[in-house]
Amino acid sequence: MKEQAAGRKFQVLNPPNLLKSKVGSGGFAMGAVDKAAKIIEGLRGEFEEIAKVEVAKLVAAAAALMSQPNDLAKRDEVYKIAHELRGQGGSYGYPLVTRFGDQLCRYLDAAAGLDAKSLVIVKATADAIAVVITSKVTGDGGDTGRALVAMLDKVLAQVKGE
Amino acid sequence: MPYELSKVRVLVLEDNGHMRKLLRNMLLAVGVGDVLDLADAAQAYIKIKQTPVDFAVVDWEIYPVSGLEFVRKIRTERDSPNPFLPIIMVTGHTERERVTRARDLGITEFLAKPISAQSLAQRIEELIDRPRPYIRTGSYFGPCRRRKRGGIFIGTERRQPV
């Protein structure tokens, strides 16, 4: 069970696979994974209701950050809401929520400090997430989705180009 | 014969109520017999000493004690209920340095949000059918971190000769 690798300061341990001995090795029962997928589908309405509340908080938090860009608590608030939304949107058919939430989190991760120009990006991204949720822009969003992506790309290019 | 998951008890540690409900219901849908779902890591640590679980699904971003700290305690504390507990870490953070940090604390599998029924099922299959040996060095205890490289290590050798 336990072996000391010759000449090395480490141990390799092979504990018994208790999980396998309990469940066997035949894979998931037929239809089990589909049942789990249906659970996600069944909770979609609940997610949409929660997301409406959360995007309202996100837009408010982004606006509050605009007035006090150096307030770390406000920055954290924006980050936390965007992070939760990016983590859940894609599960429920809202990949654009995940995409924009991810963009916002990565932008905040990379930005040492926020100034007026960078806050334009924060606000535009929060607004785009709000549009996706309130208008139920699912999947790639078709023309609306492409317009939102283009709008954010343009804002980013403008801010970076200045 | 398919997996007999009805014999299995799983800990879900997640402080977002909606995500906790989602994970719980998905696990029950694939056939898991019992789910212990908790929002607080300190409480979970105590609870699974009294009620052992077969594996855990833990969110990284929980407060006040993070999912990472929970993993660290499970792997390294003297009073750990089970240092070999298989742990699936769920997170919206997919940046390489964050993934590496989680891996270095001893997570067994990494499940990126947004989750799907398929992605959760795949991670559970990994725990059951492809368990890794455990490695103990001066600075690490947990599942071997080299499996994903096909058994051929191509990084910097950190296991030092005596």
C-alpha cells in the first residue's frame, strides 16, 4: 500500500478505492445523466428570476463604482456579482452572460487601478449583461447577441486606443 | 451492472443557495443515495466526522472559510475526517494560476463553471474509475498531479533526491 520511492523524498500511497468497491464499475445507469440535465432545465426559471435581481445589483454596483473608483469594497461587489453570473449563465442557456461576466472579471483582475476610461468598460459590460438577462437573450443571441458583442468590442477598442 | 450510487453519500459545500440546490438535485438525479448539503466549511468539516461521506463537491468561493482552505484542512490537519477524501472543486475561476493553486492544495478533480450534467458525470467517473495514487512530499499531500500528462512528466522536477 505504501512505498518509499528509492532515493527520493516522497512517498507514493495507493489507498484502497473505497468508492469503486461500493458502486462497481458499470458506468452511470441508462438515462441517469439525462435526468440530471433535466434538473438544470427545471431550475432555469428560478435562475432567471435570481439573475434579474442580481443584474439590477450589478448595474447599481457599477454605477456606485463610477462615483468612487478607488473604493475596493465597491469593486469587490461588482466582481462578486459578475463572477456568480458568469458561473451560472452558461448552464441555463445564457452563454453571453458567462462570456460578458468573464470579460468583466478578467478586466477587473488585470486592472491595477480604475480610472474614468476603464470604468466605461465596467459599466458597458454590466449593462450588456443586464440586457441579456432582461431580454432573455439565450444562446448566441442572434443579431442582438452580435450587436452586444460588437458594442463591447468597440468600447474596449476606444478605451484602449485613447 | 451500472454504478450502485444509492449506497453513496456526498457532501455538497456551496454557499450560493441556488447552486447548492442545483448540485444536490443533479447528484440525486444520477442516482446518489444521500447528499449532505452545507454552506459553511467549518460546519462541514465537523459534520463529516460524524457522518462520513464518499466524496465531496466543494465550491472554491465560499465564505468565511474558502473551499481551498477546506481542502487544505482535509488533506493536512491531524484531526481530518479523511485525508484521502475525493474532492471535486467547482469554480468559475479557470485562469491557469488559480487552477494550479487549487491543484497544489490537493483537489482530486476540477469542475469549471458553468457546469453541465455531462461535466459533473465525467468528474464522478474519474473519481470512481481512474483514481490517482497519493503523493506525500515535504510540501504536498494529495492526489498525484501528473496524471493529465499521460504519465510522462514534462515539467520541472520538484521531487528531490535525498
